[in-house]
Amino acid sequence: MIEPALPQRIAFLGDYLPRLCGIATFTHDLCEAVACAAPGSDCFVGAVNDRAEGYEYPSRVRFELQEKELDSYRRAADFLNFDNADVLCVQHEFGIFGGPAGSHLLALLKEVRMPVVTTLHTILREPDPEQHKVMEDLVARSDRLVVMAHMGAEILRDTYGVPDEKMDIIPHGIPDLPFIESSFYKEQLGVAGRQVLFTFGLIGPSKGIELVIEALPEIVREQPNVVYLVLGATHPNLLAHEGERYRLSLERLAEELGVKEHVIFYNRFVSLEDLKEFIGATDIYLTPYLDEAQTTSGTLAYVFGAGKAVVSTPYWHAQELLAEGRGILVPFRNPRAIAAGVGELLADPERLVRIRREAYAMGREMIWPAVARRYLDSFQRACSDRKTQPRAAFASWTLDNRPCDLPPLRLDHLFRMSDDTGIFQHATFNVPNFHEGYCTDDNARAFILCTLLDEVGGKPPADHLGKLTTRYLAFLAAALDHDTGRFRNFMSHGRQWLEEVGSEDSHGRALWAAGTGAGRSRIEGHRRLSAKLFESGLPAVASFTSPRAWTFTLLGIHEYLQRLSGSPEIDEIRRNLTGNLVRLWHECATDSWPWFESSVTYENARLCQALIVSGQWLPNTEALEIGLESLRWLASIQKTQTGCFRPIGSDGFYQRGGARADFDQQPVEAQAMVSACHEAFRATRDPVWSDRAKRAFEWFLGRNDLGQSLYDFTTGGCRDGLHSDRVSENQGAESMLAFHLALAEMNSAEHLISRSPHPVSSGRSGS
């Protein structure tokens, strides 16, 4: 049998040095190892940037992509296709790619034409729904999957249904270090004559370092010469949000327990050469991690493979490496057990040496040259398994197969319309109208937008976006009257409230925004304040009669429950509001008028969206079916003969038995339709809904009755409406926010769109 040829052009995708993270180190080491193992191949890297300015990469990096910029992933796919890469090796970790659960990566994988081998650095046994969907798509779009432990393969089989023949189990690579006594390196580090306990890696609360410090007093009583060496910089993400709070808490703990003379912190991200010295000086390595669900630990692999004794908590990777007496496993969060495990080894030198030799012997299978050869085998299998297809696949790059080109994000007008109080309601042309002041409705929309942009990726610097988000949330906090539990709506330019109580709709929209902040914000203070506002304002909704206030509240409840657990009160309100909408349907809907009211007025698709969302999550099959049927009818009456989206006009709306108003068409109607259709697609996987969302979004860009764009590409604003003979020239907050929210949703939903749908039944129910 003829062996398949090695791929000649091998691309690697992931974080890359000098970015400071474990994935960056792994991508670098794997690429270099493969390049050495296949000297005739051209190995190159696509680096994922977490900051706009990027990094000073070496020549191995041929292209870069911005973590949160969806279009950057498409451009990267184009580069790989035109550069004729033979295989792409992706390093996958949910947190390093943009979009919900790292879904931006799927935009790249949908378009690349070469086989894909994906290394899974994290495999979740209990993923949330978004993570599960992303993982399913990732599995489908990868030709082979590499896991680093047998537990990872087991989870892929049980949780995601991945067949064994699609997986390769390849251990985490490690440098080839000699097996020598620790005394040589101890002298170089200035700890000669001491017994060295060691932990290294990026520092953060999940490492459990405090547990070792709590164990030290007992260890020191038996072994006075012990020193605990902690090597590594604080994780950059933690540093950005909390500074050195965690490290300082560890230092204070060591002082309080009287062991500060036995603890050394070395706050650096060291080179491999320096790391070798620290590993060499180690007697016992400690990984007191707090979470079982860790299938891979690069730091554990490094030290274990170098022939060092390990005391660890039983997370999955440790269970596998340290089985059969190759180390000591201790219970989670148990300092006394850590002390006992360390004490056992230090009191039994013969056992310590035996464990070291067994670990070192097993580690020979983990050194980078051996790992690189196994990756090359995986690449060859991926290439040979891939069905033959044209290399220059331009025929399949038709508009029907390529995702629609979305406008780039431009927030000039958002900044222009905002001041230190919040966002202004109205504009004259593209100039803010101070006279009309502010409203809670628009500040709620603006807060939702900024929260989504932070999640799916926005181009403005994070500090600018953060300032806007804080400003809009502060407005919502000021709008809530804690005595009445109601949000006020209108505020003058002089910061005077113009009413005691706002409308029910504005109250519901404020709850929607607060729920979004509680469920999605990455800033703890924003999450906590949002949750407080949501919980304070929710009880008032029980007496509301506005169907759209019910709808906005239901959407807010859904967002809130994305992160926070529910309460009986919230669950009851959700069921009651869903029941209210179902009751309206039964009271009004007929075969020829399948709608909730005797008129179709404003933000109509939100009624459908709320039932689709709540119907899935309660679950309530009847609510889901009504949501889908009403949306189908709404879509049928909101289009022209040529297929353009034509929302119900606000100049008279649409009364049952009367003529519908075709104008004035409002941007919020298009945005509501985009949202509802995407929700319907999530529920059914029927591509007709993604097509309808696209048509509704294209209304902003000129696919409408007049063939004129409402979105202003030069300002980032959106015109206020479409009249029978012209577009409005004013660019108020509501319209601008409607466009940018629709754009954010189109970007976020990109990974959901599939050409192999699995529709569910959505027939008429309960009429």
C-alpha cells in the first residue's frame, strides 16, 4: 500500500507568541515541531489578535485576524483558499474566538476549501446551548478532531456523537528535557538545600493556589526547608478586569498563616529556556485546580513528562496521567489532603524516585518530535479521507453559496448622538436635537446594542464602547423610581424628568435592556446593577395590559435567565405573560386573520419572537407553534410582489377588514423582523427564515419600495422612515439603533445559517 504524501503547505490557526497565553505557546511549539518533522513542507500561521494593534509576530505568521471582527474571519478564509493551503490545523478554545461561544470561527470554516484538523483544548461534558451548537458545527466542519486525553474522546462520543474513526488521541507536546537531579538547578535559582514545591502558568483563581498556601503550615511543621515557588504572570484578561487582586490576596494569606518565608512569587511569563531551570529545580509539582472538567493541562504535561512527582486534584487530565501510581491525587478544595500528599512523598524518597522514573518513561511519548509525527499522520488521513473536489472552487463561490456582505460597523453617529447623560431622541438631519431631550426607550436600545457589540465584536476601542455602555446603564438606573417600581421615560435636556411614570412599553423595554445586561455583560458591575434594576422593575408588569410591554418583558426574562437562575416569581411571570399572548391569539385569530389583535400596528414581529423564545424555553409547544404561524402570516403580508420587505406603514397601520398602510415604513419594523426570523430559524432550522431575515435587513440598504438606502454609509446613521415619495432626512436615535442592532444580529447569527436544515412541524395550533 502506498503511503499518502505529506501535505506541502500546512496552515495553523490560533493564538501565537508573543501573545501571552497557553494556546499561543502551544500553537508556536506545534508549528515548529511539525516544521522540523516535515522539512519539505511550508508551515505557516494565522494568528488571532485580541487587541487592535496586534503583536510583533515572527515571519512564521502570514496573516492575522481580529478576534471580534467577523469579516476578518472571512478574509482569512479567502487568504487560505487563494494561498492553496493543503491542510488547516485549528487550535480551538471557546474563549479565543469572537462571537457567542466563539462562533465567529465557523464563518472561516464554512468557506475554507482544504481539509481541517481541529485540536480541542477544552471539551465540555455539560455545554450550554450556544456552546453545544457551536461544537456541533465545529465537529461537522472538521475532517478530523484531535483530543489530548482518552477522557476527551469519551466526551466527544457521549455528548456530541462523534465516531471513533474521526478522532485522533495525541498527547500535549512537551520539550525533551533530561532526567537529572534537582540539586543542579536549585543552586542556579538560589534555593539550594531546600525542598521545592512548584506551580506555574498564567495565574488566576481557578488555579487553587490558595489551597496550597493553606496547606503550607502543616507541611512546614514536618519539612521546615520547604519552599513553594509560584511562577507566572497574572492572566491578561484577569489583569485587565481586576488587576493584581488575586495575587495580592495570596500574598496576604501567606503572611496571615505565617509562611511568607516559604512562598516565592515570580511574576513573569518566562521563556522555555528559563522554564527548564524552574522545572529542573522542582521536587514536587502541584496542580490544585478547582474544576474537574479540564481535559488538558499543558503545565501538567510539561512537568510530568520531565520526570517530576506530582500532587494534584483529580481533574480529568490529571486522573489519566497520574493513574496507576504515577502521582498522587487529592480531593478538590482540601488543603489537609494536599499537605498529606506532599508529606507522603517527601518522607519516602524511594517512592519519589520511582514515580519520577515512571513519569519520565511515559513522557517520551509526549515529546514534541513524537507528537509532531502523530499530527502529520492525522493530516495525511484528513487529506486522504476528503472527497476529491476542484482546488480552484470558484464555481461554488456564487452569491447563493457565499454569505451576504454586511456593511462594516460604523458608530460615528452613535457617538454624535450621545452626551454625558445618554443618547438624544431625535436629530435634525444628522445633528442631535437638544430640544427633544432623552428617553428611556432609546437608552435601553443603546445599552442592548453596546452589550451585544462587546459580545460579538465591535471596532471602536473597548474603553470608548465601555464608556457608552456605562452611560446608558446609568440613565436606566436613574429612570427607575424605586418607590413605585416604575421606569420613567422622557427627560429634558436639563436632566429633568417630564413625567412621573413612563409608558408600559418603555418599562418593558427597560426590563429587556436590564435583562440583557444581567445575562450578557462581561463587566461584573454592569451585570449586578442590571440584575438589580430587572428584579426591581419586574413586579409592576403583573398589572400591565400592553401586549408589547408583555413581549419586551418576556425577551428580558429570557436574557436574564441566560446567566442567572430563575425564581418562582420570575417563572410565574414568564408563564403568565406567555399565557396572555396565547389568550389574545385565541380571542382574535381566524383562518384569514391569524393575529393577536384586530389591527397590525408597530414592532409587530416582536409578539411572534417572544412566543417562539418562550415556547422553546418553558417549554410550551402551543406558544411556539402560534409564534411561528403568526410570523409566517406577518411575513406574507409584509412583502412586495418582487419579494422586497415592505413593513406595515405607521400612516394608518392595518385594520382587519381595511386596507393596509404601505407608508410611512419604520426602521424598527425591519429590525423586529430580522430578530424574529432569526429566532424562528433557531427553532426550526428552516432556511426560509434566514432568507426572510436577510430580506428584512436589506430593506435598510435599498431593497425597498423606493430603491433608496435608509442607512447612511457616510455617517453611520439611519434615516427615520420611508415615505411614499422620499426617505426622511432626519437620523434619530431609534432608527440608527434599529439598523445597528439588526447588523449586530446578522453578524451574530452568521454561524446559524446552514444549507442542510432539519425543519420541525409548525402547523396551525389551537385556533
